Amino acid sequence: MNARVEEGERGIEHAPLRGDDAGRSESARAVFLDRDGTLSEDVGYARDVTAYRLFPWAIPALRALRQAGYRVIVITNQSGVARGYFTEELVRQVHHRFENELRRYGAQWDAVYYCPHHPEGVVAAYRRVCSCRKPATGLVERAQREFALDLRQCVFVGDKYSDIQLAHRVGARGVLVLTGHGREEWARSQREGWPPPNHVAENLWEAVRWILHYGSEAERGATL
Ligand SMILES: [Mg+2]
Ligand SMILES: [Zn+2]
């Protein structure tokens, strides 16, 4: 298939697919990944692009998912834009930095979608209640349309309970990772008696191992 590049569309960046694995990427299955605290270290609202670092296991994790035929789609709240801490340009620079590092080691994502909004932001252009800030489902629904995904075969991996809530709202499975805010989020969700994630994993690599191990069973309708 052709590379899906839609530049200049606010909040959406598609990485072109390479020829060698484009065929595999026709899958209706995707793993949605949160960014900060899941794919990369949570560095708060850092303004310096070099402060942002992928976790070392991000590269093997993404390679394994793509090899297994999953699309990899990053969905991230970047309210730092609305809060005036940094610009959308910084967000894009961080994504290009990550994409370059992934490609250097033979890994890539299919797309990254971000929400720059916040209802109490200080930058008027971004201050709004939107349908794309997780746990709202707007960005997952957009990815679902653009990649013709079957959300029942998809998994959302994140370090916040809002990622799990989003997974369950769209009928996907949710895996909570204990990196980033994961430990406090897991403790809080247990205290509050919130519906549990489908799985809790030490980090993204362990989450991917679980997805690959149980994915085929889930396709056959097994309860997880
Ligand atoms: Mg996070
Ligand atoms: Zn938004």
C-alpha cells in the first residue's frame, strides 16, 4: 500500500510505511501506545527536545509488534501546549526524534496522534473541552477509521488509568504498565475499586510479551 502521509494536519502525523513490511501492516489489529511513561520516560513538561528519551525496551517492543502483524499507533495527551509550556512544534520535534531513533534500529510506529488541548489551558487557541483528550475516544476513533481497525482486536497500553478507561470505552483490551505513573495509578485504581485492566505489566516489553502470547487466544474469543 502507499505511504500514508498527511502532513500539516493538526495533531496527526503518519510515518510512511516501508516497502518491506507494508504488506504486514494491512492488519486490522493495532496496539495503541501511550507516549510519556509508557514508550518514553515521563519528563514532565520539558521544553528541551533532548530531554525526551525512549525507554531502551521501546525498540525491541515495537519491532516485535510489527513483526507479529500489529499496527503500532501512539496516542498521547500533550496538554503542555494548551498550558503554554511548549508549542506544537516541540511536540513534532520530539516525535521526529523518536522516529529517527526507532528507524535507526529497524523499528517504527504507523502513526502518532496527539491532543494539544486542555479545558483550563492558558493559550486561548487550545483551551477547550475536546473529544480527543484521553480518556475521550476521538483519536482512537480517528485511527480506527483511517486504518480500518477492528477495535475488539486492539490493545491499549498506558501508564495511567485514563488509558485503561479509554481502552474499555472502545471495546479494546487495556494493559497498565508500571513505568511512569503506573505504580501510583495501579494502587489508586485498586483503592477506588475501579474495573481492573486486562493485564498489569512491569513495562512495555512485558506488555508486548503478554499481547503476543495471548493475542491469538483472544482472537479465538477466549476471555482474558
Ligand atoms: Mg503516560
Ligand atoms: Zn483534544
